Amino acid sequence: MNFTDLNLIEPIAKAIQEQGYTNPTPIQEKSIPEITKGKDFLGCAQTGTGKTAAFAIPILQNLTQNKFPNKHIKALILTPTRELAIQIEENIKAYGKYLPLKHLVIFGGVKQGNQEAALKKGVDILVATPGRLLDFISQGIISLKNLEIFVLDEADRMLDMGFVHDVKRIIKLLPQKRQTLFFSATMPAEIQKLADSILNNPVKVEVTPVSSTADTIKQSVYYVEKENKLNLLTHILKNDISDSVLVFSRTKHGADKIARKLQKDQITTEAIHGNKSQNARQNALSNFKSGKTRVLVATDIAARGIDIDELKFVINFELSDVSETYVHRIGRTGRAGAEGTSISFVDGLDLLNLKNTEKLIGKKIPVIKDHPFHTDDLVVQKRDSNNKPMSAGGERPKSSRPNNSRSNNNKKKPDSASANVGFKKPKNKNFTRKK
């Protein structure tokens, strides 16, 4: 199918042609005709399948062809992160460049003055994160009473980030009569329940189950001891890859550590995660997109919304405990039919996650041995309830056990519950015990 077969109005058809779009992706092919008919829609599609265009294009067409009250918000797109909100608004701007519709993105972490001023001038399509939207509603700056179309995007990530209660509060403020579009990469029970509560006889489309990876992505595994991972990353970036690379870290601290090491090795790198300010995150993303920064190190939550054309390489510095996360991560490359490469570093702590990931995607990921840090001696390690490494026998390795010798300056201090056990009063008669 070609985009010309979707009966799009001329201004939109011209705009998407300028974007280089010729053939719609499966989710676009199935959603655009149904959404333009005004039907509720439930789309389950993994990242990189073209979900934004799947709802943005028909929304633009519907709002152009139907007459709605001026200066009222007609369409609301709710999304979990600032990065994704900005990305969606940029796409709407591109697809609707020849239309008179006004659009705006609002998010927290910045002063509200400019956003408030733009809202007062009138907005047709609003892209928002939950916190800032509720804040503006409580101040009386935004009213949703004339809303015609509501889009809930990345619903599963809303749940992961703890926004589901905010989402429910917003839904209660929407008019009963509306068109609702619901998109999610996965459908856990709570998300399915939420979808059932807000959708009216929706068209349901599931494209490319989350358990599958794109055939255009070349996947590989590098076996490496944990202490050699940073050196392996530097080696690959200096000898094997010259392009931009998105690196995934399990933790915020780990992301910063990786970034510092690469910067020390003269590789332009920035980290993006939840502890970074909104401005720092957006600047890092902009620098990466423009090529100013060669390597972007991201945690999983911060990475949702990173949509970079022609990104060729993704490196998993460690594998996530959640196998589905692997699919989301590597889906940042190989988008829209392009070729991509995914490399995963695997140490003893990653072996079990690798096994579960391969089971999920239904394929064995080839191991690359041609690198200076390869090892055949990895032993499966598990983590305890505190996420500390455990040996195969169920104990923490000796290297991670606390040293109880008196010479250990890092001896663990007692907690508040046991601090006074065995307390001895000093001989100093002027000593007064604090109560």
C-alpha cells in the first residue's frame, strides 16, 4: 500500500511526501483509515513501528475537515516524558505544516510563562505530560470541556513511571462524548483494564508482538567480565564503530560512570536519566541528534521518546532483568525498515537475563569472540533481594562481602535501631549522653 491510497487531504499528503514517506507501516495502514472515520482505537505496537504518525496524521485530517469552536483545545495527546512530548509535537508540526491548525507542547521542569502565553492565544492540538497538564487545569489556565479527541500514548510507560493515577484524574475531566485513541507497547492487566474503561467499541490492532525483534537488526553478544566492560566499550568505539551510538545502562549511577569513562577516553559522551534536569536531558538529546555528541548513555525510562532517524548502533552495557526491555532498547535502531546493529555485553550477572531474552524472542543471539576481552569462563550469578551479586551457591561472592577486620576503615555503621547496643559511657565525667 502507498500513502496515496489512504485518501489523505492534499496538504497532509504533500507534507508527508516531503518527509520521505511512501509506504505506511502496518500500524499506520490499519489505524489511519479507522481513526479518520471517528472510531475509538486500541493499538498495541512496539517502539519504532510508526505509532506517532498513526494517530497524528488522522487527527490533523479530522480537525481540518470538521468545524470546531475556535480557541478551544480540540485534541489532547498525553504522554509520559518531556522528550517524547517534544518528539510528538515536532512530528505534528511536520505533518501539518500546510494546515492552519495550532499546536503546542507543555511539560514540567521549566517556567510556565511561555507555555501559558501560547495557550491564551488558542491551541487546536495540545501535547502534554500529566503533571504540567494537571497543574494548568488546577490554575484554570486549561479547560478540556470542548475536547473532541483524546490520545493516551505509551500507556505502559505511564504505569511504569507511576503516572496512572494522574491519568485517571485527567480522564475524569474529559467530556463523555469524544474519540479516544489508546496506544501501548505492552498490555499488562492494569493497562488493559484502563483501556476497557475509556474506550467505546474500539478497533483493536496489534502489530509486531513485543516478543519479536525486527529482522533488519543485526544482533550480537560479547562475553566479557564485568571489570572489563568499560574498556571493551572504549575499544569498540575507537576501533569498530565510527557512527553515533546509543548505550543503555541499568542504573542512573552506571550511566554517569560510563559517560565519565568515555569522556576521559576522548569520546564525546553525555548521559540522560531521571536525575538530570529537564533542560540537561533535552540538551543532551539535541546534541546527540545533531551529531555534536557521539555517544548518548541512557537508562530505560529516559530513553522512551528517543526517536533518531538512521541510528545504526545500540549497545546494551548490561541486560535488563525484564526481557521485554531488550526489544524496546534495540528497537531504537532498525526503524522503518532501515538496517541496524545491536551489541549486548554479557557478564556472569547477565547470563540468566540473556537466556530469558533469547527465550522471549525465539532466537539464539550469536556470540562474537573476536575482541580482546572475550572470556569463555563466565559463571551464572544471581542477585539477592537487595540486588547484590550472589554466587551460584546462593552466597554473595567474597569480593562483595563486608570486611569485618578492625583495620577496615569502611566498616558498616550500625543503624538507628541498633546504635546503642553495647553502648559504654566514656570515663570523661563531663560527658552527657544525648537523649
